[in-house]
Amino acid sequence: MRANETSSDGAWQGDNPMNHALPLLIIQTILVMFVSRTLAFFLKPLRQPRVVAEIIGGILLGPSGIGRNKTFMHTVFPSWSTPILESVASIGLLFYLFLVGLELDLRTINRSGKRAFNIAVAGISLPFLFAIGVTFLLQKVIHFNSETHKVSYFQLFIFLGVSLSITAFPVLARILAELKLLTTQVGETAMAAAAFNDVAAWVLLALAIALAGGGEHRNGVLTSILVLLSGVAFVVFMLFVIRPLMERISLRCSRENEVLDEMFICLTLAGVMLSGFMTDLIGIHSIFGAFVFGLTIPRGGEFASRVTKRIEDFVSNLMLPLYFASSGLKTDVGKLQGVVEWGILLLVIGMACVGKILGTFVVAVICTMPVRESLTLGVLMNTKGLVELIVLNIGKEKKVLNDEMFTILVLMAIFTTFITTPAVVAIYKPSRQRRSGNPPPLTDTQEKLRILACIHGTGNIPSLINFIESVRATNKSSKIKLYVMQLTELTDSSSSILMVRSSRKSGFPFINRFQKGTMQEAFRACGQVGQVTVHHLTSISSLSTIHEDICHIAEEKGVAMIILPFHKRWRGEDEETIEDIGQRWREVNQRVLQSAPCSVAVLVNRGVGRRYEQRVETSATPGKKVCIIFVGGPDDRKVLELGSRMAEHPAIRLSVVRFNLHNEGTFRDQEHSYNTSTSASDNNMENEKELDEVALNEFKTKWLGAVEYIENDTVNIANEVLAIGRVKEYELVIVGKGHQLLNSTGMIDIKDSQLEHAELGPIGDLLTSSAQGITSSVLVIQGQHLINSSETSLRTSRAMSIVINTIPESSV
């Protein structure tokens, strides 16, 4: 065995790679990632943060799980590899704590006032008071090895008090985001209190490390004082010298100066390691230096975002699980053999929960928060996580905690974090008042027409603006209130929390990724031409629940229509050039269509799919031709409502093509028929036809001579629809989603029982499918559908993570 060598000579030379550092580290990393990711997958339905899976995964790989097999331990985790694994894991931990400091916004404490400060102080003080008695009991029951290292009462008290009182800010932020509580009063107070708690915990941890280190020397008290003074001097130097320097660097960084940015990013990464070295030199753990350096980076700018995105995936997904694995190798549940040890575990868990929850609850009630919200806040503040594990590892490294005490506190951290989400869901169920009545019709001129438009990025803006320009009215009595919602996926990465902070200050979390002011200028120009008021919103949520945010805002604002971007976008006239943002975003559209409280329009962009530029066309092109395809049914009648608004616009040339269905069943495909649950009885069909005739007659009477009206008695609707889409005469084709007549009579030639885009309906799918030669953009409209009570309850109880920044009531 040549364990001191990095790499092996290879199996063909008779050398075992597992006896060398680098090959063994690769195997260890792969194993750790596999176990942690597998556990995260199984815990996801329970809505547990990933840190829980990583901690449990580390324990399972240690002597409490698979590591009980001695052969496995000697082969995969031999004792000589432990320092190598811990060194690599510590590098990842160093950069992760830098990201934690980068996430933490100290100004949040000031903005939240005295209430968050008082709640944080109570949440720290009561667990520390409980730690006085628990420490005394532990020294009597848990036998510390006084022959090798004598642990004083005060040292153990400080480490135990920090362990019981700490709140894991990064984990808490992700739990709040997952539960859609970030922008509620509870969420904002919890974030502010956790921010103060985090800073206080690091100060107390530095104190504990100084005391633990000083205790090893003859002049222990003097050494501890020197360490603390040096630590204070380091923090002052970083905040008053390095922070202004980093602010200047952040201002100089821009997308136009890539070389300069790369240099500054490299210097920043080197600064993380240098800061860690300095605090280690002082006698405080190196992670403290990385954390403080993270506090010096200005928030909300391009520089912080770029630094975060450069390192977060590598650190969080690869390096950090190694730290949990190294911690799990030290955790041996088998050490808790007697009733006394398990009793101590229950006592510590009880003291941690009661101290944190009770202290927070009492002060929150005194601060006039409702009882249910106060209790929820207490549960949230009891969240532990990585920071807790760091404290415990340092305590074990300094020999303040022995094996039994270390295992007890690790299990306490897992339990308190695991119960947070289920407890909050059970306690706090915010109620939402529903708007009474139906949303106003698209032709209502008595008040502003309210439209909610969702976008994924800048690529959706040109088509959206052109559409709004087409439906805006020219008379001053009819106005449009446009809500533009940026949809952003919430992930486990640090950049998600940075986006949340940014979106609470401005309507667009990605504003710094665009040329300065481009997005606002585009919508401002849109409003200058017509009576359009623009409001910016942001939804940061997981894709599985983001539709709840959309539907909640639509209901709360009383919008008449939701506009969704199609998940595919054609970037030029060549229809094979497609940008597909993914199946998961398509599923978001499908869920919105199923549960929306108003009409929904899916915009398939072909005509203006080019790359977004500084100048955006802000007025409809003179003579722009739009075609409405009318077959029949409530969705098609909603299309006529939209057509009435377009007909008012002087730059729109509107055509309505009405297909008459006479030859039922003649053109049904011999192998497949298109039958859905929406097929109505004969009586209902007759009623629908009467309603169609009334709507068409009203439309023709109102717009006689202004709109081209075409009656089409074709026997093959599919060919006629394709012909309309293929000609370059129409820039936009508008169709309804549901066509009961087509579904029941088979008047459209369907070659496959499964539509390529079922959410667009038969005609919308035909106009959007590949290899059809379509050049026109397509708008597919679904009218308001009834929603059952369970869907309503789900939508209104969880749609909480909207960040709204309203522009004043004036055209923008």
C-alpha cells in the first residue's frame, strides 16, 4: 500500500487504485453524491430541504449505517483517507460560508425594526438559559475523557448554548420560499430575525473557539482575550476597508468589460481563501473569515450574481456533500446504548424546541403578532442545518464534545429541521378572500381592462408588446391595466435567494442582466402610444406550484385574461429553428389552463421571435392583418370579444373566417376519432349553435364594413386552416381552444389519437405542429372554466410567493 502517493500506476501494473489518495477520493465523492441525491429524491414529497437528505446520507455512510461493515470502511473510508476527505470538504465549506455571507443582508434587520430584533434576542436568550441546566446535567451523566483533555463547564456551556439557539439562515430561506411565505409578514420577520441570529451565532461561535483554543495553553485567559481582540480587529478591517473596496469593484464590473470582470472574480475567490487563512492564523476557524468576506460583497448587483453563479453549483452539489459525509463518519448512533443516553437525547431535543419556540412565541405575541403567526414563527426559527453541523464539528475538533454528545446534537439538528415544514403546514394556513363574481368581459369599457401577461425572459417581450398594441383601444374611456409577471424557477442554489432579495426591490429580478433600462423603456414606449398602465410582478417558485401564483394574482387583481408564452419559440422564418424551454414549462401552462379563474391565451410566437434588441416596435405595423377562425363554442365566442377590441384599432385589418359544419362524420379518420369529455348532448349543441349565431350577428352588426367576414363551407377544415396559416398574409391567427362541434363530428382530420400540443386544442395544435409550413403567429384562447372547490382551496391557500412592485397609476 502506497497511500502517501496521489495516483496509482494502474490495474495492469498490479496496483490497486483504492490504495491511493486521488482514485479513492473520486470513488468517495461519487458514492456520497449518489446516496445524498437518492435520499433527496425520496424526501422531496415530504418537502424537506436538501440539507436533511445530505446529513442523513452522511450518517448512513458512517458507523451508524453502512460503515458498520468493517470491510467497507477499510476499503472505501480507511482512516488514512480521513484528513484528505476533510481537507477537500473544508475547501468546499469555506466557499459555501462565503455564499452564506453573500446571501445575508444586514440591512434587513434595520428595515424590519425592533420587532425582529426582539424576537431574535428572545430566540437566543431562552435556549442559552436552558443550556445552563442541561450542561450541568451532561457533565454529570456523559463521562468526558478528562485524562486527555479537561473540558470546563463554561466551554461546554458556550458550545451547547450556540447549538440550541442557532437558526440556519440558508435553510430557513429555502423553507420559506418552498412554502410561499417569503413575502408574508411571518416570512419577512423570520428572515430578519434569522439574519440577526446568524450574526450573533457567529460571534458566539468565535467566542467559543477562542475559549476552547485558549484553554490548551498555560495562559488560557490571556490567549482567549488576544484571539477575541484580533477577531474584532479583523471584522472592523473587513467592513471598513475591504467593503468599500469591493463596492468600487462591483460598480466597475459590467457586461461590456469581460476581461476586467474575470480578473476581479479571480481576486474575489483568492480573497475568500486569504480571509480564511487570516482567521485561522488568529485562532478562529477559517470559515469565519470566509463568512465575513461574504458580508463585504455588495448585494443586488451584477458582480454578486456572477460570482455566485460561478461557484454555487460546484460547491453546493459536489463539495458540500463531502462535508456531510465526513461528519457522518464521526456520528455513531451505536454509542447511545443505554436508556440514559436516549433520555439525554430526548431532553436535548425538548430543550432546543421549547427554548426556541417558546422564546420566539412569547415575544412575538407581545409584539402584537397573531397567536397562530407567532407559533409559526417560533417553529421556523427552530430550523437547524449546516451551520449547526459546523458548530458541532468544531466542538468535536476542539475536543469540547465527545462522541456521545456529538451524536446527540447531530440527531437533534436532524429532528428539528425535519419537523419544521410539516409543523408550519399544519399550523399556518393563510386564508385568501376570493373575489365575488366573474371577471369582466374583454369588451368592457366601463373600467380598465386588466390583463396578466407572464414572461420567462426578454425573448417574450416583443411579441407581448405587439399584442398589447393590437388590443389597446384608441378612445380615452377604454384603458388597459397590464400586469407583467416574470416567472422564475426557485432552486436550491444561492442565486435564488439573491433573486428574491432583488425582486423585493424592483419588479424584475434579472434587471441587471439586460442593458440598463431596456425592459422598462420598452413597456414605457408601449404606454406612451395608448392608455396602458404597466405593473411589474415577480413570481419565484418551484415549477410544480408556480401556476398557483399566476392564478392567485389573476383572481386577486380581477384580470379578464392571462397571457402565457408557448414553451417553443421560432427565432426566424425557418420553422426548424426552434427554441424549446422545456417540458416542465409546458406543464406549467397546462396547469394554469386547468385552474385559471378567467380566460387564458397561449401566445405562439413565430413572427417576432428574433433576439431582443434595444429598440422594440411599440406601435402596430400599419395594415397588420389578423385572422380569427370561428367554428363555434364558448372559446370561439371569447375570441370574438377580443376581436371587437382589435377592430377598434386603426392599424389592424381584421378578418373573421367562419366555418360551417354540415357533413357530420364524412371526414372522420377511419382509424382514429377525436372524442373528449367536452362533447355535449344534442340539446346542448343546439343551444351552443344559437349562442354562436347571436354572438356572430352582434359582431357583424357592430363592425359592418370595418371587418372582413368570410363564410366557408369547406368539407376539409384541416386543409383550410393550414392554408390560412401558411400564407404570409396574416401575422396573427386567433383560434379558440375547445371545439365541441369538431370533437363530436370529426370534421378535422386527426391522424393520431394524441395531439402534439393537446393544451392548444385541435386547431391550435394543427397551426403549431412541426413540418406544417406555418408562418403566422398563433393565439389560442380558452374561456373561463368552472373550477371545483378543491382546486380553488389549493390555489388560494398556497399562492404566497409573489413579489409585487406597482408603478404609479399612470401610463408608463
